Amino acid sequence: MVSADFLEALLAVPNIRRYKVSPNGEWVAWIWVGLHPTAEVYVAATDGSTGPIRFTDTPENTQLVGWSADSRSVIVGQDHQGDERVQLFKLDVTLDYPGEMHPLLEASPHYFIRGGQLHPNGRWLFYTANYDFATATELEAFWLYRHDLTTGERKVLARPAKAGADLVELNHQGTHILYNRMDLHPNGEQIWLVDVEGREDHEILNYGPDKKVQASWSPDGQHILFLAETGLYRSLGLWEMADGATRWLINDPARNLEDAYIPDNAPGKVIVEEIRETTPRASWLDLATGVETPLPELEGGLVPLAPVPGSSNWVGYYFSARQPADLVQFSPENIDPAEFLSLTQIWEKTSLKPAQLVPAENFHWVAGDGLQIQGWLYKVPSGQPKGTILQVHGGPTAHSEDRFNAQVQFFVAAGFNVLTPNYRGSTGFSLAFQEAIKEDGWGGREQTDIADGIAALIQAGVTQPGKVGVTGTSYGGYTSWCAITRFPVDLVAASIPICGMTDLVVDYDTTRPDLRPYSEAMMGGSPAQQPDRYHNASPINFVENIKGRLLIVQGLKDPNVSPENLAVVVKALEAKDIPFEVLTFEDEGHGISKPKNQKALYSRQVQFFDSAFNRPSR
């Protein structure tokens, strides 16, 4: 049995959740999860002169929102035990610990917010909220506000008709705000531009009602870099505010572009992030010459972020299964991980060594309809494995990659092979592959991709029939429900859904209002418009098929997949006399994130799967 000390060591490896380089390039801020009881903010000088500096010390998880325009402060957010109702704070960049958190918004708001950016005047704060402050009414749509921190006035700058508006980006000059709307179609996303007085609000980028556009400012505040869905691929363009002209930078259907940005302190360089089979392959694109320079391929991934002031070196984000996510300084002339300077000094934070971690291996199989599917396989290094666990990513618009994962490494150390499958609908391959899930809607062929993957593992001799379990969070939890209600025990002997949807109608009615358009996009409409799809895709309607072992996990503060999903399925299971176990966490929301709770969860998962694989099912 794997030692408790090894699990403690894995959970103590800090995981970077979000990072952001300051506008002047001198600092990088990030959220570290795992080093402390809650997620905390750290900063470091990009020239390597300071090492990591802890900024916060609070009983709640802290979120990094962004930097002030003068690079002297960071904006952070906190909710209460994962309820996602966020209060914003400002922290000044000092070497003092902990930094003083200056509240910008009220605690425990009756609404959800997106964004949070300070104007250069330090007085105005911009964000979107699903709330009409004039009438004290919670909305489904998110309105864009300019909040005067001196007077308390909240001025509405834009009133989108539907939920969305998760982009709120002010240009450095403080004159205009980029934001997105989803008013035309739940699949689509258009970019709008409004001045800070709210007088000129208009659409600037629209490539079809059901097509998405993502955008960000150029440092000059006059150009907008954007990725647009043009057909079944994304094209990279630069839009000019003066005349509305677009200059196309990359328009190649063979490339899977997933992100692009211009560093604030390098206005002539575009960082292009292409994903090939879930592995990032970044490049520099020179705006003046149009020349694109790719970075060399490394195990895992390296993504450049910004140049280090006064140096030819850059700051980058570096990771792999055996390299916990790190912020590093590197030379573009010699991209060698052995020469990277760790700004986080991450290996000093753990007793683990890279040799104790298992690498990720590419594993491919063919789905029943001929589609090629990929996943990452982690194999027990020696001895006979106890079985195989599929850890399924959420989203589903996301992907598993060659990245350190404490849960996966613990499962392997406990004697289980692990597969993290990238079913159809995952990002990281192509826009066509990502959109394929919408042909059936949730609960369609992406679920048979999972079954086909298990069959491929059995055929390859990686596992044995009756010794496979499925787990995952959010959509991974939903997939865990689908697996145990649809597949025979020879394929799936046990399931541990974590914060997973059970009844898609209940989930639609009880989730955050801004998340409903995502369900509509995936299912082809609302429950009223697609009743059969929602019924047939809801695991609650098929619990009588369960023959394997079931452990249900739920965060009781979850506003995304609400605890009502647990309540209704417990009634359905009891009505059918189906045995099950439940593990709930009072102080968690959407996902189990606190180290003390992860320790309890991972240990329980290992015990549960070990027992399930060695005891007959019902």
C-alpha cells in the first residue's frame, strides 16, 4: 500500500492555477494551490532577484484577477467556501507578508461577477455582474459596469440581452473596453467595444451568429488581436480601431490555434499558441515582418509569456507530468530545460524528486465510427497493476495533457494504471474535433469513445475485464455517471462521479444563470426545446442499469453542478434499491480543491477501487 507520507508529499507540491505578468514585465503573479490550506497569491521578480513572495494568508481560496495599469497592484477575488460569489480586493506590490487586502466590492454579494480591472485613474473599476443595482434585481444577463470607488456610483456601460460577457478588458490608455456578447446564438460569441463613458457601444467582430471570437488589446490601445472561428478552424487577425480594417496574420486550416496575445512590454511580438494532440507548440510572430519562429518541442510544454526587462531572456510557463507547473526564465537562443531559472523555486517546496513521478505516454484508439481518439496513459512501473482508473477531464471543452497531477501520480503509486482520455469534444486537436460533440449532444458518442478506450486497453493487455473504474469532476463526473449506468461491469466495475450532473433538466434549472447558454449550445437548445435529448442524456433515468460499485462525491457549496443533482439521484437510487456510497464536503464548491479534503478523497478513492476490483459486483 502506498504510504501516507507519499500522498502528503504529492499534495504539498504546489499547483499553479493562474498566472499573469505585470504590464511593465518586472513581476509575475500566480495562484499556488496545495502549499497552504487555501489557494494563495504569490509574486516574483521576473529577473530572478526575489524568489517567490507570498502575498496573501486567508481562510478562503484567493483568485488572481489581474494587474493594475501601473504594475503596482494586483486585483484578487475571494468567495466563501467555493460559492463563486466573489468579492474583489486590491493588494499593493510590496515585500511585506502578508499584503494588506483593500476591499473594492462588498463581501458575499447577491450576484456573480466577471472581470475586475482598474482604470489608470485608480478610481474606476470595470466588471460585469448579473445584477441590476438600480432595482436590486438579480439578472440572467451580465451587464457591464463602471464602478466609481470614491462615490460608489455604478454606471451601466452595456446591457447585453443574454448571459455571457466574461471578457472585460480595458486598454492601457483607459479609453475603451473590449467585452463579448452571446446574444445571437448560444454557440456564438461576438466582440463589442464601448468607451468608458458608455456613449459608443458597438459590435466590431462577428464571424457568424454561431461562431466564436476571442480578443485582446494590443499595448498601443489602437489594435485588437483576435482569434475567430472561420469555418472549422480558427484564424488569427489584427483589427485596427481607427478604420475597422482587419489584417490577417495566420489563416491556415491545418493549424489548431487556441490562443494568441501580445505581451504588454513587447508590442511587436505576438505569442501564438498552437495545440497539437493536447501539447502546446508556441511560436513568436513578428508583426513587422510577418516571420513566425517556432519554439522547439519539449516534453510537456513551454509557453512564452513576456520578455524580461533589460535582458534578452523571457519568462515562460513550463510543465510536464514529471515537472510540476513552473514559471521560468529562459533564453530564446538556448531553450534547454536544464538551463531554465525557476522563478517559483518549486523543487525547493517539495521532498519529491522527478524520478519518483511516472511519465505520461501517448495512447491511441479508434472509436466505433472510425474517429481517432487519444489519451495519456500512466503505467505502474513494476509489478502487476491492481486495475485501471480512467480519470476523465471536465468541460467538456477542455483536455488532459502531459502535466503533473497529484491524483494521477497517487493512483499509480497505489498500484493502478491510469488513462486520461481526450474524447470527442475535447480541445487540443482541432475545432472540428471539439465541435463533434454537438452532433449528438451530451451523452452521445463521446461516451462510447470512453467504452472504446477501455476495450482498447484490454486488447493491449494494459488491463483486465472487471478491473476498470471511472472518475472525474464536473463533466468528468457526468461521464462517470454515464459509464456506470450504461456499460457492463466487464468494462466499468466501479465509478466515482465528483460534482457530476445527474439530471440535466435539474442541472439546467439550478446552475448559475450564465452557464445555461453553454448547456443550450451543447444540447441544441434548452430542456423545453430538446426534451428528449435532455431525458436520454440524463443518467438519473437509467440508474436501474447499475451493476457495479458507486461512490458519489459532492461539494455542498457548488453553484455550478448544484447539490440538487445529488439529492434527486439519491432518491432515484433508493427507489430502485441500488446500493451506493456518498462522500460530501461542506466547505467545497465545484470540485474538491482544499488539500485536507483532497487527502481524504484520494485515499477513499484508492480504497474504493481496490475493494471494487476484488469483490463481485451486484
